[in-house]
Amino acid sequence: MNTAAQVLLDVQHVSQQYALPKSSVFSKAGHLQALHDVSFQLRAGKSLGIVGESGSGKSTLARLVMALEKPTEGKVVFKGQDLNALPQSQLRAARSEFQMVFQDPYGSLDPRQKILRIVAEPLHSTVHSASGQSLSQQDLKDRAAQALVEVGLRASDLDKYPHEFSGGQRQRIAIARALITRPSLIVADEPVSALDVSVQAQVLNLMMDLQDRLGLSYLFVSHDLAVVNLMCDDVIVLQHGHVVEAGASEAIFQNAQHPYTQALLAAIPGMGPDPRIAQREDDLARIEAEVTLDLADPRIVVGLLVRQRMIGWPKRRRGAGERCADSCQTGRRSDHSWCGRW
């Protein structure tokens, strides 16, 4: 099979520069170089993670891919078309093929609109631009209901308002809105960072299920390397707008070469030794050596518990089965990536 035919998104030598306001009337206007010569490819049905600290250029790159901004230099080629060279009418039609899921499930949904209008919103512009005809109200409702069902919600939820849903449900609604045009690519900008950990697992499992069923490609923007490791086939690491490392996810996470990538990995909890744990263990051993305890006396047992809380026991690392019971529901391989069973 021709590898070139599998390329869905091709970002070619993209740079982005922003003008800064003058500090005084007589000073020259400065500029901010947000991205420097960034290139990568995303194949159909695959996921690419973009990681880095805040201010590294991740969200800027996502906006360029969505054609919300034009790059200062370079091209964003989607399915063989340079998005920034398309006329506005053709660009609106092309956007049915790529949609975005935003970070904040509370701020990305209009609180004054019912879920039907929110989910069906992309159809009003993209479908009309592509076919020259608008869909009937019943067609809009049917497609919106189908999108909700695909993300695990009910068709009857179309008549509700965003405030009637939890954060995880709101993010499902945002995903349904992205799915309604049947895109090939979804750009997910920190899609779970505003959610609780247990809800994150549910949303990520949903996204993997949708990818398996619909053949989606994801451009996954995140500062959370653990999430990227779970979701993505390939990773690029941004630092100050530069790509400092790129490659297969497994290779990056197991054998990072660049010092910046190594520092990001070292910052993940549990990746390295914690000197505080050794100190706590020494303190507890000293206490046990200094006192003789009668464990039959409940007052002694209570005193031990108090001492443990004051010194601070390290949290017990939970077994694979326990973590799996919390976050895995279906028994799929991707679900068990959270617990390490596979």
C-alpha cells in the first residue's frame, strides 16, 4: 500500500509570529515567535500527541491545523489541499472533515442554547456550504440524536440545557458536536484536563471506542504525558515553539533522547524515586524501636494511627486489578492500558 495515500494531515515547515504592541511611541514594535519550522504528518486512523509545557506553542499549532489562523510561513495540507489557499466558501465546506474538541466543557457550550442547537451547529455551515442546500429541522434532529447516542447519552437529552449535565457529560456533548459532520480528523485541545481523574478515564475510553468504530484520527494536544502515552501512536515534543523530539510513542516514553523530554517524563508522579518516602520509613522504624507496644490496648493502636498521619505514610500503590475495576468497564485492551494488565 502506498504510504503517501495514508497521510491525512501534512504540516510543512510551519512558523507563526505575532506582533507585539509598542512599549512607547518611538520604540519599534516587537514580535513573538510562537512556532519555529514545525513539520509532521498524521496518517489516517492514527493519533498524534503534541506535548509540552504551557507556552510551548501547542494550542497555536492546533489553531493553525484548524485553519483558524494563517501561518507566517509554511503549509497545512489536509487530504492534499492547502487549507490556507482555499477560498472561504471551500474552506467552510472542508471543515466538515475536521472538527475540534476544546478544553473547558463548561465554557465551550452556550448555556442559553438547548443541546439540539449546540450539537447541530456545525451542520448549519458545513453541510450547507458543501451541498448548497440546508437540512430540514427533522434531519438535524435525527443526526443530533444519533451523535448523542454514539457518545453514550440519550436522544431525549436534546431538549435539555448544558447546566443540567455534569462536566463529563458536557464533554461528551462536545464530542457529539464534533462527530455530527462525520469528520476524518478531530483536534482535541486538552480535552480531559478540566475533568476529575475517574471521569477522564471514561471520556478517554469513549474516544478510543469512537476511533475504533469510526476510523477517526486524533491530533491530541496535552501537557499530560500519561494521557498522551495512553491515546497516541506518535508524539512530538514542543519547547518554545521548536520540535525537540518526535517519534513513536513507545520509543519516546521508554527511551527519550532530549533533556527536555526526559525532564517532562521525570515530572510524572511515580516515575522516579521519592526521597521523602525513605525518610518517612526511617522515622517509623525509629519510633518502633523506641517504644514497646501492646497491640491489645486500643489506646496504643489509636496512637499509632495518629503517629502515621503526623509522619505521613506514602500512599499504597494499588494493584492492577483494583485500578482496573475502577476505570475499565468493557474489558477491551485499551481500557486495560490504565491498569497495566496488557
